[in-house]
Amino acid sequence: MLVYVVEVKVKEEWIDQFKTATIKNHQNTIQEPGNYRFDVLQNKEEPGCFTLYEVYESEEAVQAHKETEHYQEWKETVEKMMAEPRKGIKHDVVAPGDESQW
């Protein structure tokens, strides 16, 4: 199991459009085999700061996600909205160790 935590800083004038595009990506991603979770979080103190919390079964599931039409559309759509390049950090899950606890 792999977790990606992606930090995205969005220009203030694009926040609503970013949310719309990202929710669409979220709705499609959670339908993918191999995706266990895809949360979209907005910082309460800095509304232009978002965190995407993504959990996948395997590296193959991550690669399959990156090849989907909805991900490619999201990536292209939101690029102009970002105040700086997004930062994705890959994590291994330490606990819970049993997927049934998810």
C-alpha cells in the first residue's frame, strides 16, 4: 500500500475553479481499482493551500491512475491555477498495518 500526500498552492483567484476540477478528479479516482482513498483537504487558515491524500494498493495502481483521462484533464486544467509547482511525497504505511482497518 502506498500513500501520496500532495501539497498544492493555488492562486487566490482560482480557488473555486481548482476545487471544482479537483472534486471531479476525486469522484473519478475513487472509482479506480487499486485506489483506497482520495481526500481533498483545504487549509482553514490559508484557503489557497490544499492537500490531496491518496492511498493506492500498489505502484502499478498509481501509474494506472496517472494514465487516466480524468487525471490528465485535471493536471492540464489546474496547472495555470497553481501559485507554485505541486509537491508530492510518497509514504509507506506503518499503521494501521491491516487494510481491514481502513
